[in-house]
Amino acid sequence: MKMRLAKPSVEQVVKYAEMFSAMGTEARLRIMQLLLSAHPEGLVVGEIQEELDIPNSTLSHHLDKLKAEELVDVQRESTFLRYTANTDALQELLKFLYAECCTRNKAVKPEQIVRICK
């Protein structure tokens, strides 16, 4: 007997679409990669700017967008802002994709995903 997974609500799909949209620029995707590579400590804004060579005002805009979609967390440390990837949100987003591609219709075999991640 096939196990039926609950379909995501319209609100969930909208939320995930907005999260994907927030990561839909080269700069924001690079920021997410960088923050994931620095997990769990994260990086202060100056370190992100230095690594990616993004002007401060532009970087601030990108970080605000990622924060608004809950993809990054921010903590104040004295005069610095430390950003970290919100791995819980990313995990939720990946579960959404996984449910659609790997369990309902087997478009991608689960073992291929695991192999990619190793």
C-alpha cells in the first residue's frame, strides 16, 4: 500500500516560493553558501563583504531580504552584526522539495540525493 503524504497548504507553497525567490540572485546564493560554510559560528558583515566583495549598501539589502524570509539569523555583538544560516528553515525547504521529487512520484531516487550530499 502506498503511503500518502499530506500536500503542502497554499500558504506553505507561497512561503517556500518567497524563500526560493530570496535566494534567486547570484549574490544572495553566494551569501547563503558562505554562511553555510561558516556554520554554526556565522560571519560578521565585514567578513561577508571582504569574502564576496559586495558593496556595503548592496550587501545590507541582500542580507535584509534573506533575513525577511527567515533564511538567515542575525545577532548583535557590540557594534557588529553576526549572520548565520537558518538551517532549520533550509531543512524545511529541502523537505518540501524532497517530498515532491523523491517520495510522491520518485522523480529522483532518494539514494541519489544522499550520494550527492556525501
